[in-house]
Amino acid sequence: MRDIRVFTDQPLTTGEAVTLDEIASRHLVTVLRLKAGDPISLFNGQGGEFLATLNQCNSKQVTASITDFTDTERESPLHIHLGIGMSRGDRMDWVIQKATEVGVTEISPLYTERTEVKLKGDRAEKKLRHWQQVSISACEQSYRNRVPVIHPPITVNQWLSSVKAEKKLVLHHRSQHSISELGEQQAASAALLIGPEGGLSTDEIKRAEEHSFIPLTLGPRVLRTETAPVVAISILQSLWGDFL
């Protein structure tokens, strides 16, 4: 049987039982067809993972006994904070899912001059919870035991003024410098700024430079806003992280 990984925000302790929420229970019983006695792996974002055996199983409530703990760490040594201009439709879901898979540490959705998405009040809170769940699901799939932080949306100016990292990079397809030129340098943390559809404005690029961001290109082709983060993060992981 394949390894079934489930996130829970509860404290987990070897030798104790845990009751999973209705969403996780329904998925395990109705979709995956698991039954009492089947093994699963649990993680709560605090590091490591727990082996558990299912006890009670129905579509509304699953309980499991935790039998073992492994201090498995799959996080990159490189702390990456992605600032991404918000996009319409499911593009943001795709960015969050794939950025999580390739090892991003933090994601800040940003309002930029060309951002067409407006989130306020309950809608903003609902969207943030949805993005957090997208990242959790990506962690379950990619065997990450720590969940990236998805910050509430802020303006690009607020982010530029507050973000801290050893290397600050902004993607700009008209830059004469490639991201691969960073290879001879070393860094333990990086902030990466990427615009929405249509990119960042000239003024936004200028403000980023005023905050010590280096404009860099990924090459001669212009990538979509949902493709660029995955490519850029993968390159950074190859330079300073854990990509071989």
C-alpha cells in the first residue's frame, strides 16, 4: 500500500490516539477506501512525521493510534520568501502548489499596479484559508513535514519595506543579468519578487531596486506569471538549496 500522508494541526504524541477532522476522515474513508488497521503517516507542521494505525473509521470521523515518530527533515537550507503579484482564476493556486513542492518557505500575495484581484473582508479571509489548504495538500504530496507560511495579501510597497533576506531578487525580463550569474555567491535566505500578468511596472522595478533588489532575467523567453516562480525557485535551490 502506498504511503498515505495526512496533515493535522493537533499536537501529536507517540502512544496516544488522535481524531481527524471530517474533511480528512471523508477523504480517507470515501476516496481512499481505507479501513481499520490500515497505516497512515501524520504530520502537524512542527517537523518530523508520525506513523499511525486507523482505529474507528467512518466518513465523519476517523481515529488513529500513533505508534512511532521519525525526526525526518526534508526542508531546504535555503529560506525562500516569494512575493507574487496576485493573479485571477486558479493561477495563484498553481503558484502556491508548485512553489510549495519545490521548497518555498514563505509566500506573500501582493497587490501591484497591474493586479486585477481585489480581496476584502470575509472574501480575503476565505481566500487565505483556501491558499493555506492548497499548500498543505502540496506538502502531503511532496513529503514536506513543515508547511510554508502563506501571508495575508499586502501591497508590493509594504512588502518591499518589510521583507528581509541576504539576497533580494526581482524578475525583470528586460534585465541584462541572468539569475544564473549568482552561482559564485552564497546565501542562506532569498526574497524573490515576481509580478502578476503583465509584469511589474517600471516604477515598481525602480522601487524594488531602491530596496536593494537585483533585477534578473530567466532567459530570452517571457514566462507566464505562474511558471516563473517554479523556474526561479528551482534555480535558487540548485544554487544554494538542496536540489542536486
